[in-house]
Amino acid sequence: MKLFQIILSSVCLLISSAYAETQKPNFVIIFLDDAGWGDYNTFAETKYPTPNVDQLAEEGTKFTQFYVPQAICSASRSALLSGCYPGRTGVVGAHGPNGRGLEPKFATIAEVLKQDNYATAHFGKWHCGDQPETRPLARGFDKHAGLMYSNDMWRYHPTNPKHWGKFPLKFWDNGKVTIPDVEKKDQKNLTKWATENAVSFIKENKDKPFFLYVAHSMPHVPLFCSDEFEGKSGAGLYGDVTMELDWSVGQINQALKDNGLEKNTMVIFSSDNGPWSGYGNRAGATPFRNSKATSFDGGTRSPLIIKYPNAVPSKTTSKKVFCSIDIQPTIAKIAGVEPKNEIDGKDVMDLITNKEGAKHPHKFYAFTIGKSFDGIISSDGRWKLHLPHGYRFVKKAGNDGAGGKYIQKKIELSLFDMKNDPYESKNVISQYPEIASELQKMAASHKAKFWNK
């Protein structure tokens, strides 16, 4: 009897292994909110440990020059899911309660993968529409639990309660409101709930291809973490929150391993934009110029780790440049499906895998803030052109949850050599007029296509 059980167990293991090697790949995107490029040890030295994100980087490739096209919540998330620039979709800035969000004619990654019967789920913050046609279950996701918009859009917001206080912050679970008015005790569990739902979804769908989108509400202010992580970092509340997010990454990564899915799953870890520096000690870290809601690298350059043992090298750091609009078409190509509508992103798998002789499919990437077209960067990451535009600057940062004070500044037509000056500190346009002229032509073409309507 014991011999039979051993033989049966071996046969089942062989069948399971063979199935894992032949089934379509799974995709997991972990998207943080307002995380700094330097919040995790694998990117920059921190005052608290981040072992799980560090491990993910060891098991995959860390990308040091990854961009989002607009460093504001709704615009960034819609660009990721749709593969389109904000100028195409019209989704700019951050939508509030009842906001329209991403129009249904622009397919999400979930809707693209649904063409091949993928199981799909979203847990955490949505912020791509708060109307029946634009909420997650209407946008290709089988399961959803979380907030429809940012966690600061509630009645406790210190600077704008009259506007957001009209709308209770609701927690949704599969199309139903389960918490009609989120309280502070609920916010403490947002990271934990999203993680637990993600792990359960992986277990439930281990025998079929799936797409899991975990879009955490943290570390967007107001900051909250579960009791297990309060005071754990020794570096203040922001460190505690980041350590819980790191724990979440570890739980998801381990769930893939425990269910025999690690080799056949692409894990993408990043943030929607840079830190909200006006909140001082409640904001993340970036070595680059400025922060969220600006087109400087402090706003648009996000941390990125991709793990995919089938194709992506481990223990590797890459300086290859690409943008979040490229995620949808890259996933679609791997899965063997086609985008459902015209998009702006391109398949960049050859760049991700560091394929020898790979050519970049783009000439440049464009950056906007709201409806302001601010500039472009060459696809090799060397040259960044800022068109004349205004931007906000933190005059005095707040502390312990209080917002800071901003002033408006302006930048003239400027060219930065990002290879030698990644901090955008020295305008070299007079030294390289030919390069500036070529980038201006590219910028004019982009503006004519999307913004001169």
C-alpha cells in the first residue's frame, strides 16, 4: 500500500510538472502608490530591512530607468492597464469619487487576456473609474476587493474635507460595498487584506492561467499599517508601512513557489509614480529631481523589478529604458494574444531579457502632467528635453501627516544629459543644439497627435 502511494504521488508530481511547463504563463503585477525609487534596499540604502523585495530582485532583473508617462495616480494606472498615453485616453490627473476614469473602448490588460480565458483579479486601489461601466468587474476582472480611489479621499482629510467629505470612502468586495464608510481601523488592514486575497486567488487558480493585479493603497498618505508592523522598522511610520508592503511581496512570491507556479509566472513590481514629498517624513525617498506630480525624474522614474525564470535573467541590473505603456503589449505577446484596440506601447521583451542586438521599438517617451505636455526622453535614456512649463516645488515639507507648502516654478526649454547628469541639474541645450532640435521635432509630432485637438 505504501509503495502504491509513493508511485501515485510520483505520477501526480510528474503530471503537475508537465502541466506547469505547457500551460500559458501567469502574470502578477504589484503596483505601489507613491513609493520612492529609493524605498527599497535593492535600489538604495534604507534605514529599515526590505528582504522580500531584495530577494525578488535577486531572483529577477532590477531596472533602474523605468518610467511612467504621467506621475499622478489615475493617469499612471490607466496608462499601465491600457498601454496608452494619457493623451490618447484622456485620463489625466487623479479622479475623485464617481469619476468616469478609463473609457471602456480602451481595453485593460485583463480584457486583453480574457480573449484567451485567463482568470483575472484586482485587489487594492483601482482609481481607473468609479462608475458602473468603469469599475474593475466591468473591465475584465473576475474578482475585485478594495477602494475605488485614493485612501485620502475621505472625510478625515486635513486640507479638503468639504469636498471629499461629501462622499464616504467605500470598500468594495466583488461588486458589493462591504464597508460603507471606511474608518481608520479599516485603513490599517488594507495592505493585509489585499495580500490575503492575492494569496487565496493564486491557490484557487493554480491549475489555469491567471492575471493578478495587486495595486496597494500604500504608501500613499494617510499612512496606515497593521498592528503587526507598527513600530517594527524603527524608522517611523513610513518605514513600518514599507516593511508591511515588503512582507506582502514575500507572501505573494512564496505563494507562487508553494503552488509550483514560480517558473511559469512573470512578476512585475513597481510604483505608479514617485513620492509625495510635500508630506516630509510620511513620504518616500528618491535621489532624483523633484517628486510626484512633476515630469522630472523624481516623479516619473519608478523602481521596477521583473521576475520570470523562463526568460528573464536573475541577479541582474539593467539600464535598459522603457515605460509602463509597454507592459500591456509585452504581456499580450507572451500570452499569445493581441491588443484589442490601437495602443501606444510596444513589446519590449527583448529589452527585458537583454537579448543581444535588441533594437528599441520607440524613439522616445513623452511626459505630461494633467493636460500639460512637458517633454520627452530619448529611448536610450541619454537625453531628456523639457519644453517650457510650470511645475510645483515643495517650499516647506509637512511632518507627521500634515501637508507641506508649495510654490510654482517655471523651467525654460532645457536639455539634460541623463547619463552624466541624472539629477537634471545642468541645462546643456547650448552645447548640443542639434540633439535638442531633433528632440523638439519628435515632441512636436507627439503634441500634434495627442494634444493639438
